[in-house]
Amino acid sequence: MASNKFRGLTFAITGTLSRRRDDIVQMICDAGGRFAPRVSNGVNYLVVGDTGRFGTTTKMCEAHKRGTRIIAEGEVTGHAHRL
């Protein structure tokens, strides 16, 4: 049974993830959310994997500029597993 926990929310993803990117996108979609390939108007959350030694990414800079909430990968995957 699909959940609607992320219904009406749009997520973009950046950084090195602990899982395959496609798997995280599928988790988001299964929970009723949408995926955007870039940060733009309408994106509610930027999911950030490990940025390692590279620090911030271009998507993170854009999210800051637009006021998009930045969350860790674990926040999304943790919520998805509790559905």
C-alpha cells in the first residue's frame, strides 16, 4: 500500500548517496512525493548525501538562494521506512 507522507512535496537530490539515486527517488515517489532533477521554484526539499571533501554543491547554493529546505539523506530514507 502506497503512502502519501510526501504528498504535494517535491524533492531534488545532490551529493554522494549511501544508496542508488534511483532507489531514493523511488522511495520519494512511493510516499507520494515528486522528484525534480534541479533546484527550482516549487522544490520543497533538497536531499543532501555526503558531500565529502568537496563541501557545498551548486544545488546547495541554489537551494540557499531560493530558501529551499536542505535535509540529510537519512531524514528522507528514515521517514520512508516508517511509512
